[in-house]
Amino acid sequence: MQIRQQQLQQAVSRGLISGAQAEALWAMLAEDSQHTPTFRASHVLYYFGGLLAIGAMTLFMNLGWERFGGWGLFFLALFYAGAGLWLGERLLFGKRLAIPAGILITFAVALTPLAVYGLQQALGLWAEGMSYRDYHVFIDWRWMLMELATLVAAAVALWRYRLPFIMLPVAVTLWYMSMDLAPWLAGEEGMSWELSRLVSLYFGLAMTLLAFWVDVRSRRSPDYAFWLYLFGVAAFWGGLSFQSSDSELNKLLYCCINLALIAVGTLLSRRVFAVFGALGVAGYLGHLAWTVFRDSLGFPFALTVIGLGIVWLGIVWQRHEEAIRCRWQARLPAALRELLQRDAG
């Protein structure tokens, strides 16, 4: 729930609070909003610039950097990471600017794979024919040491700074690790499309459950679960959606799972569930329209009636929402109830 200054003025005019209280409350809300990610110009610039810097040292690094050699890459990564940590600490502890500080510290963590790669190259422990930029392109079990080191660096940074944006490299690295583990699990049979879909499906489900656990544990803290939810739901939905099936019953089950995603997203106030769930339902309805009911005149009419019925259901739900919520939330564990009440607010 977002509060506007006009609403506080209305509360003053109705005699609910005094003018001085309204001004003090608005000043407190304005200060808090500076540390909460929102779609404002300064925050857009923070994230856009920070992601450009992170991308420059990860996704967009070219082969020219290989000229520095292993030790050169190692010390360059340490230098950039040290600069990021130094600036991040100054912004966090000196200026109390948590968002840009979190971006800079995440930048430092994101340099961990480059530092490990450079060290491996310098010590002659890296295979010929592979460069650092391949880390973000090709699946290979030999990236595992870089990924484990990144998780350790992120864990230390989270323990030291408690900034939610540091969860970004954690989520990305876990996603990479799941794909790099798949060929190792396949053994001599080699990686197959079917195995990759199953790995994505089960890993996405595991990461989503981890995100929920983090969400419950950090319900009184900033949002540490966002990036885990994003990559977890994306991996789960991708693995689910690319499963091959000629059975209409399985396709209906797929639609039901996507409807469940929408319901979970509504319950937890997590849009990522609703977005992917809506895409899945739209895909299933497209399948019905173009395949099952290809020549049917009644299908669009029936779909319209169902859609209007759902709108009516929404109206009824709105009338009784508070009573229903209080009734079923009373049966939940205290931690989960507190999380849902926070999200609803």
C-alpha cells in the first residue's frame, strides 16, 4: 500500500491527525523511500549504471582481456573488486545510500569468477581452448570452482552488509551451477534436451522453495527473496513449458499448474508468479483455439462468458475478501501469517 501526501492532508482535514504529525509522517516516509527500490529517476539511474558495469565485467567481456594473462586478470579483478567494496562502504556507512552501495558491492562479488579464472590460468590449472567469456555461454562442469567461489563471496558480503541486491549473483550462480551439473549427472550418455528440461524443472522448483524459505525468514527485513523467486520461477516454468506431450490431459494439467502459479503470486504478492502463470494459461488457450477447437464457432463465445464470470467472481471476492483472509490466515503458522500480512499491506 502506497501513501500519498494528499491522503495525509485529507486525514488532517478530517481531524484524524494534526498538521505537524502529517508533516513528520511524510518526512519519515520520504526518507524510507530513498532506501526502497522504486521506479523513480534516481533509482533507474542506479540500477541501469550498475548493471552496465556488472555486465561489462561479466557478460560483455571480450577476448581482448585474455592478453593480460592469468595473473593480469587476477589482479585486475581484485583491483576492481576492492574499488567497488571501498566505494560501497563509503556510500553505505558514510552517506547512508543503501541502493547504490548494494549495487557496488554486488559488482565486487560478480568479479569473483574472473579472479578465480585468472588464478587458475596463472597456475596452469585451466584447460586449453576455453576463455572467460565462455563462462556465460557454454555449459561445462569445469566452471564449478568459479561458481562455488562466487557463492562463498556472496555469503560473506551478505553477512557483512545485509543488502538484498547481493542476492542477484547468488541466483544467477545457482542457475549456472544447475546447468553445469547436468552434463556431469548425465555421465557417458551425454547431455540431452530431455535431461536439460528436467534439470531446469526440478532446479527451478527447488530454488522457488528456497526463495519462499528466505521470504519467511526475512519477513521483517528487506526483500532478499526477489532474485531467487525470479530465476527459480523462470527455470521451473521454462522446464515445464518445454516438456513434450501429446496428451490433452497433460496439457490441461499444465494449465492448472499455471493457474496455481497465478494464485500463489496473488497470495504472496509476487508478480513473477502471475506473469509466468498468465503466459502459460495464454499458451494453453491458444492451443485450444488453434488445435482442439479450430473450427468451432462456440469457443470464443464460451471463453468470453468464462472471462466475464471471472470478473464477477473478482467483484464477489472483493466484497468478502477481508473476512475470508482473516478466517484462513488464523489457521496458519505465525511466521507465515506475518509474511502474508506484510505482503498484503
